[in-house]
Amino acid sequence: MSTAESPMDLLSELVCTISIKRMPLMTQDELEEQKTKIKEYEKEIQIAIFYKAVLLSSPQHYNDFISSYSRVLSHLENCLIEALPEDNGEGSFTVLLLNYTLSAVQRLKLFIDTRFFHTSGTTDPDKPPPTREKLKLNIAVSVIATLMSAFVRSGEYVSIKQETAIMRFVIQLFSSKQADEIAFKSFQNHYRTPERAAIAKSIEILRGMTQWLRDL
């Protein structure tokens, strides 16, 4: 690709096709063909961002450039997440492609976050870029989601309008004893419809917190 925008435009067009236009895939061959395209777009976007970023000497232009890519990828991620069905959609090539594309977009977001956003002129150029280390919690994803749901919905501590932002914040910063990466759709389902076992465990945790506070 000759410009930084070309692979991103192609990726955006593909996301639009499968998440908004809902053009169904009918065969495994079609799926593999689209997956190959996504691999190419992902690699070319990484290269384009790197080449462009290293040539920008103005901190303001640099930050604007990186932020613009991050915003576009966030929009694409939202489109893909919203397009995923509530059930698993097992057997659907279109759902498989949605998930595959979502993974690629999330990798690109992480690529930008770990390699470019930390550069502010104050970091040590001889040190490798920092990686985002998640805090591993010794509880299930369902319990983490239930606790966050209780925090948001049990009072006026946080605006209900910020639910999606809170869910994204949690899955970016925490992992569970079950998985290093928490899937947004799974977390969202547990958040909105807590399981009885997760509710019971959350109550146990909250009781322990209450007792600890009383003992202070």
C-alpha cells in the first residue's frame, strides 16, 4: 500500500460489510479468503503507522496522528462488538469472521498503545516500550462482572451512561483465574445478567470487605 490510509480504509470497509451490511459468508473458502485479507491489512497498518510516526518531529502532530488511529480502531471495535449475536452463533462463518476481525482490531489497538502512546519525550529511549500488565484476580470473570454491576447499579456513585466505558476499563486492566484475556461480550453478558453462583460469591466477597472495614 502506498499510503497509511489505504489499509485502514480497506479494513474499515470490511468491518462495515460484515457488521453493518451483514453480508453472510456461505463457505469455509470465503472465510479463509477474508481472514487472509485481514492478516495483510493488520500488518500493513502496523508498518504504515510506524513509518509515519517516526517521521513526525512535532509532538502535537505525532499525538494527533496516533490518537486519530486509536479513535478509528475504537469505532471499528465497537461496531464489531455490537454486531456479535447474543448467542455464540456457532456454525456461522460470518460470526467467525466477526470474532477474527475483532481480534485483529484489538491487537492493533494494543500495538498502538504499547509502542506509541508512551512516547512523550520523557521516557528513556534506551529502554524497551512498556507492556500493559494486567492484574490477575483469583475470581471468575462472572464474579468480576457481577461486582462491577453491583457497584454501578446499586447507587449514584457512577453515571449509568458510563457502563460501557467501565466494562472496557475492567477488561483492559484485569484478568481472572480462568483467562488472561477477558472477552468483552462474555463480560457484558455476566454484567447484565449475573448468574446465581456469581451473585452468591459476590455477596461473600462484599461481606468480607464489610467486616474488614468494621475491624479498622
